[in-house]
Amino acid sequence: MILVDGASSQTAYNAVKYWLPLVSVALVVFRVLVWIRNKINATIASTAAWGERLLHNHLLHIQTATEESVVILKEVRDNQSEQLDKAKVTAAAVEKVAVDLEKHENAEGEVQQKILTALEILKDRT
């Protein structure tokens, strides 16, 4: 044990009596500030997670609908392409039928003309 005279022990006691409450208060304030910072960070993180979840849930149906629309639009486009090809084939066939009909009508007109001519000749002979 160290022997200390009364004046120096009194000075040490006064120093401890003065500084110990200040250091204790500073440590308590520091701990409170650290606790507040941790709570703020946790709140920010949970708020960010909540916002992310909210946006994900809100935008999920839009994304799903968009993906379904893409599939349907591709099917519609393919169907329209097929219909266009069929329409072109049909138009070509109709045009061919029109040409054939015109040829047939011309040939029928010639046959009718020959029949009339033959009837005229027969009428003149009788």
C-alpha cells in the first residue's frame, strides 16, 4: 500500500470527485447518441425495405400484365401476318377467277354469235 500524504490524497479525491461525474455523463450521452443512431439506421433500413416491398407489390401486377401483353401481341402479330398471307393468296385466286370468267364470257359470246349465225343461215335456207 502506498502511503500518501493528506494534501495529495485530497487533490486526487477532488480530481476524481470533479472528473468522474463529467466522464460518466459524457459516456452516458455517448451511449445514448449511439443508441439513437442505431435506432435511426434500423428505422431507415426497415422503411427502405417496406418501400421496396410496397413498390415491388405495386409494380408486380404491372410487370406481369406487360409480359402477358407482349406474348399476346406477338400472337396477334403472327396471326395478322398469317391472315395477310392468306388474303394475298385469296386476292390472287379471285383475280385469276375474274380473268377466267372474262375469258369464259368472251368464249360464250363467240359461241352464241356462231349459234345465231348458224340459225340465220338455216332460216335463210328454209
